[in-house]
Amino acid sequence: AARRSGTLTTARHADEQGRDVFAIPGNPLDPRAEGTNHLLKTGAILVTDPEDVLAHLRRFGGHGAGAFREAVGVYPEPTSDLPREPLPPPEDPGDDEQARVVTALGPAPIDMDEIARATGLPIRIIRTILIDLDLAGRIERHGAQLVSLRT
């Protein structure tokens, strides 16, 4: 992340919510890494491989930011009287859902929100279908969550 970027805004919001902020260091001579390197200087958790994240989560009992911040005394653990229920397992999309997504796609790039409006499907199902279509070589990704059918 550069010194002024949306990524840093997201990291700031995450920190304000008591969430862990992880950062991968960048070349100190590269201005595109100034923001990330600054995060590391100011307390972000250094990550050089996936094991760093897993080790951090294991160290704090898998409770993430709250346990870490409470342990180091930075922020109190937020309390809530609402019961925490586990998320339902992810759904496997069927052929009908995949056909609806393919129908919504065309040669012009379209974003996932538009696909969701056209199909009535949840974004998580659309993402799963797009991964399958991408692996099959049937779509093209254009950045900014834009996709199109491969022609």
C-alpha cells in the first residue's frame, strides 16, 4: 500500500474496531510500500508467510483481535449480550444457479453487484460460481470485480 491508499483506510477502520491488522513488508525504496511499512512501524503484525497468521491465531486461542488487544492492554474486549451462533456451512451452488450466473454474463464486463441483482443470488454463491467458471476458462476477470464471458 502506498502512503495514501484505500488499503490504509481499511486498516485504520479495522484497528478502530479492535481487529488485528497484518502487513507484509515491502521494499523500503519502493514508494508503493510506504504505507504497509508504516503500518508495521506502528504496530501491525508482521507476516512473511501464512504460518505467521496461523501462529498468531493459535497464540491467542483463535480469538483474533479481541484476545490479542486484551492481552496487550491496547483495547478492552468488546462485550455483547447477543449470543454468537456459528455461521451455516457454505452452500454448494447447483446447475440452476450456475446457469443463472452464465445468463447474466456477456461479452461486456459486469460487476458482481449487477450479477446479484440480475440473478437474485447471494454474493458468496456468485463468487463460488465465478471461481468454477474461471477455473474452467469460461470467464475473463477485468479487475474491480468486473467479469465477462470469454469470447
